[in-house]
Amino acid sequence: MAKKKKAVLPVAMCDVAGCERVAAYGFRERIYVTNDDSLAKEFIMGDVPNWCKYHDAEQRPLYANKIGDYVPHSA
């Protein structure tokens, strides 16, 4: 019986222009969609940027007023 190979997940990189560091954080924006046919709250994913620890202080304020979640990346 063959062993299963471990899944290799791609490493997220910093999305700041010119930066080649590995991402430490990201933000997943939720955009709520209104639909008259459904009573359920529906949403789509909006902007999904990633950034490294070096750019964290300048990137977080850009998403402070948006609805979504900060996502820590494990390194």
C-alpha cells in the first residue's frame, strides 16, 4: 500500500510592491450580498491581500474600516 504524500501548500508572499518577504498576516474582506430570493445572509470574499511583519504597521490601517478578518499565516 502506497503512502499518502503530504499536501504541499503554497507559501503566501507579501503583496506590497517590491517586497519579497513571506507573508505573516492577511485580511479577508467580507462583502454582504443582498438577495431578495434568500433569507440567509450571503457574502462574497472581497480583497484578499497579504503582508509581512515588516509592512504590518502600514497595512493594517488600510483595512481598519472594512468588514472582515485578519488572518495570521503560520511560518
